[in-house]
Amino acid sequence: MNTKEQFEQIMQECREIFAKKLHDYGAAWRIMRPSSVTDQIFIKANRIRSLEVKGVSMVGEGIRPEFMAIVNYAIVGLIQLDLGYAEKEDMTAEKALVYYDKYAKQSLDLMLKKNHDYDEAWRGMLVSSYTDLILMKLYRTKQIEALDGNTLVSEGVDANYMDMMNYAVFGLIKLTFGE
């Protein structure tokens, strides 16, 4: 499998989890403000780092489901940035999946462009480095949110969500397919 195929397979697995959660919970996440989505991603990334450092999980869930949650929350964040948050659940599962597919495709397209320019450098990185990069992107995102998006030279929250999603997918590729 090449990188594109691996990426698509991982995104399909994440989409299946997203669809199942839509079935169970609906689109209740529509009420979340983007900063709350950022905090959810922070919780997941922080847990991954904790598991990497401690080497044991007391809850029984491992790193892989947390990376998948980062992918899915990043897409939720992109939807919320696009549509704004809602006062109540206002989206069908079908519509949510249309948005999911839109942002999954944008993520794939971005990865392919960057992968070309960086010549698959991510393959030589440790999974723990993706965790650290996601955490760094989270702190950057929190700073951008504190500035109400008014940056001088930096990309916005949306670009950071995309990068976090791609780093999480890279981690999932390495955890699934190996080095």
C-alpha cells in the first residue's frame, strides 16, 4: 500500500467510528464552540502523551482510539468553524457525513501536497513526535483563539486542525502498518 491508500484506509476507519457515534448520540457536538473542540482534542492528545510516558492504561483504551478521536474532533472543529456552533442539535447524520467527507478529502489533498514537498519525512519520525506536534499545534490554536483569530503572520485555527488531523493519521498509519 502506498501513503495515499494507507491514509484513505485510516480515514475510512475513523469515518466508521464517527458514523456509529452519530447513530448513538446524533450531532450533539453541534452545540460546541470551536474552543471547546480544541479542548477535547487537547484531552485526547494529553492522554496519548500520558500513555506514551507511563506505558500503561488504567482505563483499558490505548493510543490508537485516541488518535482516531483527534481525527474526528478535528473534523468537528472544521465543521464548527465553517457553520458556527448551534444552540441545539441541528444536523442530520447524513448531512454530518457529507461535511465529514468534505474535510477528509481536504485533509488528504493537503497531505499529498505536503508529502510531495517533504518527501515522506514523517515516516522517519517517532509516533511520540506526532503527539508532541499535535500538542504544540493545540497550544498555538489556543493562542490564536485567545487573539480572536487576529494573527499577524500565522495560519488560522482551521490550518492547525488540519495539521493535527494529518499528524494523527500519520500516527495511525504507523501503528497500523508499522514502519
